[in-house]
Amino acid sequence: MSGDRTLQARIEACSGRAAAWLWSMQAPSHPRGVLRFSTRHDPGRWSGVLLPATYNGVMALDLLGELGRLSPNEKAALANFLKGFRAADGIFALPEMREGEVFKKPDREETWGYIRFHLTNYTLGALQALDAHDDLDLAFVAPFLDPLYLEAWLSRRDMRDPWQEGNNIVNLGSFLLLLRQRGDAAAREKADRALTILFDWHDRLQEPSTGFWGVDQAHNPRMALHAMAGATHNFHLWYACDRTLPYFEKAIDYCLTLPRTTDSACIDVDAVDILAHGHRLTAHRRDEIRSWLMTKLEGLLAFQREDGGFFDERHGVRRVDGWVKGYEEPQGVSNTFATWFRLIAIAMIAETLWPGWRAWRFRRMIGIGYFKKTQGVPRG
């Protein structure tokens, strides 16, 4: 239909402008593909911010099929830059982050664990996009292969904050799945056992009325929204392992109640992720999902800035996750984080509305940007 062709042309134009903006963020005197976070980012003062800026940008460029512009030598140099943030045990960290400047939870171990897991999962995703992650050691995962350690860690998940815990869970899950893919027989067996424990934990705590995890969902709209955002991450375990997700229809029902207007980059991509996977994996309210996604797509395309990038929210301050006294810049400015997240939402919607129309290169590791293109008849 002509309406579809018009939207597809708008998506292509959006993608081209976004790619041009991403390449324009090249950091001076660094390997090609090392990107600044935004035009506000001074890499001379904030060199460590080049890590999240670059892994966001690399995965956005990969999604668009743009990494082919890099020569093999350029890809290797870019990968080596990313690997420069890796510690001996395989975890990734920003040396600029210091005690007293970071916060996710009052427990310092939890704060640092969250930040380093997050940096590691998404840096590994960028390295995977560059075909440069297979040689990396995952020694830091070893404690989580001990059932007693893993169960104790799970017992400390604070379901008053399911959004944060959803990130913790999906990051750990991504490491376990990597280990299962490329470890020796003993490592694969341990990873399988750890994943079984993870699924059992989820089965005990899932809320049947929503399909999400987290307390006070029925009485507090903010908690319900955060439970949805967290569950987006948890659900990736089911998609990746080809397991039937309990109460998935309830999750779809909730997402369809959300406004179709443009929200933060995180909230938008989370709702789109659930609905796009729901459309692919179930037969539940598929016409309504398509209608919701179509309206959301219109808003996302209109949200692109004149420079070709996207911003997260209109007002406030944007920081690196958990670095509360570190790098910051005003919201409303195009940045690599928001540009990648907005492009993910656009790509997932496009793939749902017009499967196979464009060769999107979705993230292969679970976490935001992952999209399981499951074939077959959706469950009723």
C-alpha cells in the first residue's frame, strides 16, 4: 500500500540521517568508530565516556548495516580500543569512576556489580558486532556457576526496583548464554544448571496478573510501569532459550494500555520490545499490536532531530548510568545512547509490520537491542 511505502521511505531517510550523525561523532585522534557521546562531550576531559558512547554507537551502526564501511584493520583497531577497558578477569570498567561518585543501591558491592555488569554486557555486544569477542575470558562469571552463590545472589534481588533488577538479570543471563555457547563441556553443564536456577527463581516470583516481576504493581502505576520495563529484560531469557513465556498475554495487555505518544528512549523501546515479540510469538491481539506500533512509529520518526540524532528526554540531565557525580549533559541533546535506543524501536516496529523488508542487524546477545526472529505459528 502507498501508506506503507511512504513510511518505509521515511524510515530509510531516518536511517541515513542517523548513520551520518553517528559517524560525525568520531572522536579526534582515536581509531575510526570511537565516538563521542554527543556534541557536548569533550573526550579530552572525559575519556572514559568514550566507552559507552562507542558501544552504543557501534551497535546502532551495526543495526543499520553500516559497519561494513570499516576496513578489517579499522575494525581491529576499534575492537582493541574497547578491549582496553577490560580487567584481568574479563569484566569491563571505567577507571574514571571512583568510590563516592557512583550509586545504584546503598550496598556498594551491588552498585559496582550493576555498573560493571552493564558496561560488560554492552561492550561485549559491540565487540560481537565487530566479530571480536570470541577470545575474551569470562572468568568473572565463575562465582555465579556455584549454585549456592547464585541462589544467594538471587535472594538479594530487590523487587521494589524491578527495572534495575531486570538489567542485573539479563546481563548475567547474557554471560551464561555466551559461556554455554563457547565453553568446554564442564562449563556448558554449569551454565545450563545456572540458567535452570534462574528460570526457577522467575517462576516462583512472576505476577500472574501482569506477567511481570515486582511488588505493588496493582496499586501503584509507577511500579507497574517499572515492572514492565524490568520484565522486558527478563523476557529475553525465554526468547533466547525458546521457552514458552507464562502470562505473556497479560504483559501484552498492559503494554497496549500505554500511551502511543513518544516517551523516554527506555520506556519506548521496552514497550515496543514486548509488543514486537508478542506479535511474533503469540496470536494475542495482533491487529491491535500492529495499530499501536504503527502510531508509535509515526511519533518516533517525527522525534528525530534536525542533526539526524535522537535525544532521550526533553528536560533534565543525562548521565552515564550509575555515575551520579560524573559526566553529565543536558537532556534534549542528540546522543549515541538515545539514537541507538530509538533506532532499535523503529527497527523492531518495521520488522513486525514488514518482515524481511530491510536487513536489520539486531543485537545477537540478550539485552536491549536483541530481537528473536522466531519462525513458525504463534501460540494461540
